[in-house]
Amino acid sequence: MNTPPSPPGAQRTDGSAVRIGALVPLTRPGWAEAGQHLLAGLELGVREVNDVGGIGGRPLELVVRDAAADPEKAAAAVDELARLGVAALAGEYHSVVARAAAARADALGLPFLCSSAVLDALTDRPTDRVARLAPAQSHGWRLYADFLLGAGHRRIAVATQPSVYWASGTGILRDHLAPHGATVVELDANALTPTALCDALVDSGATALLLLVGHPGPAVPIVKAVRRDQRLAEVLIGAPAGQPEFASWAALLGDDGAAIPFLRYLPERLGPLGARVETALRERLAEAPSFVAFEGYDTIAVLADVLRSEGADRARIAASWPHVAVEGTRGKIRFSRTPGISVWQWTRPPVQVVDRDPAQPDRFRVLHTG
């Protein structure tokens, strides 16, 4: 198997170390920018653990593999990491990739703390080995639907591409909106050019267009086309999956990328720990950290706490999820069972609907919380 080596900054292999395997998207077609933020949070967490003595005097080591948005590559990496003796698996951003990793980790008896993927059905069957920090898609996207209803939208179009993740999101929106008399119209972003999509959007009578598509393409060309179509001047563009969170969005779209609401998993105000970590992440990334970077840091905070109390035994780590009580950058982290969710879930991560301020696109406005 041709697995890339750990990137610069990852800890070196040491026989005395306690190892954590990490999956992150670092190359295309993965969203490498999100992967860099996730990795920055993971690495900062590991560095701080080692600065205070590691795990019972043993250094904590992060063994990083690039999943590159490829489920098969991720599953193969899980096999390799298990052979290398990692105590647990961490990370991943792309939901479909995290699902493949979770299935393989569960089969191998390897505990997996998923940092950032939100797909409800992270595993096909209930498992005690997998826990998740990010909110389930059904929770966040229902909150987003409530935001749309509160803003008066009853006819909503979604530009979508074939994907389990996008299909799941569309279903969540439709099911939540329908009892309120709202409808969802699907527009195939693969079959329609941006210009043709604008024509279809006009014909649909929708007052909002949600981008359930990849970034930068086709999201960026669609935004540019809609912004330049005078017929659509009053149509809200939204991106519940969070594409506008990252600096590349603003760099590619400028003012056109503002006023596009998206989901963000941060509190309105960070506490002392969150503020300190934000400063350290900003230095590490040379830009403002996204919520994904905080998810990475919190992943290590949880795993370090578990490793200190349970050691590196995989079965004991997996059995510890319901007993976790760790102060993270975004609040107290506890896991519980949630109806419809097959893994241990942090049920109270903060969720916001925010957008970039048209008057100052590098500043975010909080529009709705839950």
C-alpha cells in the first residue's frame, strides 16, 4: 500500500510512545484546507499533552495518514494504523470517508473518536467503539431549517451533487420543513451549468438556494452566476455544510461570498481555554482558526484524558466513552446515546448559523443559535 508518510510536524515514531492514529484530508480531492485546520488542532493538542509529561510519562505520538476524501484509502489506512499499534483512531472531516473508517475501526476493535464528520449513520449498526464530537447532521441541519423558516422562506431550492451526505442533508431539510408548509426543490448541479441553474432557479420560484455541492467547484461558479443574475437579486444563498468558513472562500469570491449563511460549531463567546487555544491555533495556521481546528484540539483533549485513566488498552478506551467528562474549548464534553445515532455522541456541542458580514467579509455575524 502506498500510504503517505506523516507530514512535517507529526511526532516521530518511538517505541515508548502512546500512539494515536489520525485521518485527515491533506490532498485533493479532499478538502485540504479543512484537513490542515483539523491537523493543526490535533498537533497542538498533542504538543500540549507532551509539554506536561505526556501519558504517564510516555510521549503521545500522532501517526497521521492522508485519507484524501477516499473511503477505500481511509479503510486501508485504518488497517495500517491498527498494525502499527495505535491505541485509538482520531480525526476525519469528510462524512463518507469517516463512515468507511468507522466501519473498519469497529471491525478491528479499534476505538475511534471522530472529530468533524456529521453524517447521522456513521455506522450501519450500533457500536460502543465509535464516539463523535461534531453534532449529528440531523441536529445541525434542522437548526438551519428553523433559521430559514424564521427568515420567511417557504420555497427552497437545493443545488446538489450525488452523495450520501448531500442526499441525507436534503432529506433532513425536506422532512423538517414540510410540516411548516415549506417545500424543497432539487437542482442537479452536475447536469446544469451555472447559467442553466440560474434559469431553473427562476422557474422554481424559490426564495433561497442552498449549496449542497463541493468547494471550490461547483460552489464558487454557482455563487458568481447567481450574484450576477438580476432576476435573483432577492434570493438568499445558503451553505449549511460550512463552505464559507474557510479563508479560501473569501479569497475566491470576495464580496460575493458574504451574506451566505452556514453552520458553524462554535459558541458565541469562547471561555478562557478556548481563547488561549484560539491564539495558539492562529499562530500555528497564520490565519483565524476554523471550528474544525477546535474540533481537532478537543479530540486530543478527550483522548488524553481517557488514556491517562484507562491506559492504551483498546477495549478499556472504548468502554470509557459514557464516562468522559472533559472541559473542551467549546464546553464540557460528555457522550451519550442519541435516538437514531449509532455511535456515542456529544449531544450538546454549540451550533450557530452565521455568515460573513457584507461590510467586513472577514468578520462573522451570528444569525441563529441552538
